[in-house]
Amino acid sequence: MLDTNVKIDLLNTDPYFAATIHGGPDYEDDFLAYKLGQDYSNYEAMRRDGHVSSRLQARKFAILGRRLLVKPFKKEKLADRKNAEIASEILRQINYEQICSDLFDSGSLMGFSALSLEFYEKDGYLLPKTEFINQRRIGFSYYYPDEYDLPVATGETLDRSLPVNEQIAMKNGYEVRLLTRRNPNRGERVPKGKIVVFTFGSSQGSPWGRGLGYQFWPLTEIKRQARIAWLLHSDRLGTPPVAGEYPDLNLNRPDQKAALEAFKRFLRAVSPNGWGAFPAGFTAKLLEGTSNSVEFHKALIKLCNDEISEAALLEVSYEEKSNGSLAAKVSQSENRESGLTDADCNLLDAQLQEQFWPVILELNSSRGNCPIIKRWTTEDAREIEDNNLEADTLDKLADVVTKMKAAGFEPGDDWINRRFGSDWIYVRNAVDQQSDTENEPEDVDGQTDTEE
């Protein structure tokens, strides 16, 4: 593979070099691609900043804290209900939380992330084994539907009787490529079902995505420079810069040269990181900013922290404000979960539902549809509330019908449709209908699928 410095030199000459050699879509995070030469370690290093790390953790843990729901694709189908049971059992045997954490934690910072998929047998199930793939080994290419001879990472050949996109991994309409020693530039295709790619923050449908690092980078650089200035202003933590002056010496004389070297060792001992020795007549002055107070540096760092919080959480948390309160913090946290966390859950679940679960169910079940595996969101709470409200409404309407019939009135079709909707058809008195059903044979297993 090309050295990072070589990449940067080439990118400075041709900003679209990387996209050209990959033969794929352009990058949304142009700073990472064009200024840092796709050196993802620069973004990873930002985790050393405590505030960046805490905001990323807050975003991730908000997702992992939600409980998992497993729903049959169609409740009335027996095969779909069995598939939901299989998925629930597989969830109990694998570390699904770690899979979600690996994808979201790295993907939200870099813009995308990827896991390789392998399978092993245990207790009658084929269970997934995942391994994180470094972003520098992943590329995306335009789709070539007529090219069956392009290299595949596993060495296998594609079946010409099937469409190419049914046999290889795709993401947002682009081919997923694995950069290898054999093909370090264009990469090699990946068989379908062997990789899961998570894309975060794209506004153009690009598989590269655009992670939070795109916004974090300039803010962390400002913080770094502010800390350096703060340390300089505060005399380098007890070792102030020192400038020494010595008289005109004849450095050809061993004794005077030795004296100067001893003087320099003394200055270095006083201030290892900031010292200087100059002949008489030389002067040096420290040029400081307009503000001589450390409060300026503190305010600058706090401003950057607020911007980081706003980028990561869409708002500055109340506990970071001078007038913040515990009640406001709790209220804001709840509001954030109802919006931002719901969106993160839906984004992650949708991509796993598309790439991860169909592969697993295909290996462990021969019938039915793939169940819906998702994290709980406030939409699920609203669905429960709507069902309860509908049940209460039906109870009240049924009570009205009973009282009206007791008074000698019979509900008309217009009233029934207006109150119960067109899905409900009034047949006859419920008491008479119940007496008829008491003589009917019972449904043994409650199965509604005629084919089963």
C-alpha cells in the first residue's frame, strides 16, 4: 500500500486522486481524505481528549442501554413466529451488544465501519463470529454489473448465471472492496454475507459517510493550542523559560568553552523545555497575546467543549452551563433520548436488518421471513398507547351499544361505521352469536396457516 506521506503529496497535487484510483464515489469528509491522506489514526487519536471521549461514549451507551425487541415479520404465520424464536435464542448465545458497539463506536467517529462475518456451529445453530476491519482496508467502487472476472477476496469465482450484485457485498449501490496486498489500490470484491458495513452521517448517500470527527478535528486542535498557551503562561508547570547571557568568550580556549558548556547545563536543568544562552548584546522577549489572564485560555477551551457537545449531542448539556441544574439535566437527557437516540437506533438497526440478520436466518431456518430485530424506541411506546386507547374506546362504545339496545334501540350502519370504522361489520346480537359458538368444535392449536 502507498505510504501516508506519499498519499498526502499525491492528494495535494490532485485532490481527487484517491477516488480516482478506487474508481468509486467521492468522499464527504474531504478533510480526512484530502488533508490527512485517509490516515484514520488521526481521528482515533482524538479519543485522548476526555471531552470527546465522553460525548462519544454518551452517544453509544444511549443506544446500548435500550432493550432489544424481536418481532415476527407476520404474527399470523407459524414459520415467522418460529424464526423469531430462533433469533431470540441466537441473541442469547452471541455478544450482540459488542457487535453494535464496534460498528457504531468507530463508524460514528470515522463515517463508516465494517465487520467480517464467519460462522461456527454450537448447540445446533450456526452462530456468527465477527472481527473488526480497519477502515484503511475498506474501499468502495462503482458497480460493474458485466464484470464477472474482477478478483474476489476469498479467491472464488462468480456464477455467470446470476447477477453480480446478488453474489457480492454492496453498500448504497456501490461495491464493497477489501484492499489487499494483491490489489492495494482498487481492492477486491467481498462475497455477499461475509461483511457488514455501517455508514454514519452521510448527506449524499455515500458509503464513506461523514463522521463526527469531521467536526471534532478543528475544535480539538484549538483546544490543544490553548492548552500549550496556558502552560506557557503558567510558567510551564513550575519550570519557567530561562534566558542566560554570557560575556564575550574565546571558545578556542578549553577553559572558557568548558565554562560555557557548564552554564548551558545549568540552564537546561532549570528549564528542560525552554532555555537559551546568548552572548552579551542579544535580547529576547516573550510576545504574549492581548490577554494576560489564564481565564482567556479557559474560556476558549470551554467554548470548544461546548461546540463538541453540540456536534455530538445536538445541544450543550445543562450540566456544562453555569446556570445548569440537576432537574434540567434529567429533563434534557430524556428529551435527547426521545429524539437523537431513537434516530441512532433506527439507523443502526436498519443496516443490521439488511446485512446481518438475513444471513444468519438463511443458515438457521429454511422457511418463513426474517424477523424484525430492533431496539426499543419511543415509537414503540406510542404504539402501546395507541392500542390501549383503541381498547378503551371500544369498551366505551360497546357499553353505549349495550345500554341503547337495553332501551330498545338498534344501532344503524352509519353509526357503526362512523364509530368503529369500516373494518368493523355489525352482524347481530353478541349474546346470540356466543351461544352459537359454544356448540362449535374448539381450535386445537390456534394455527391459522393453512399451508402448515
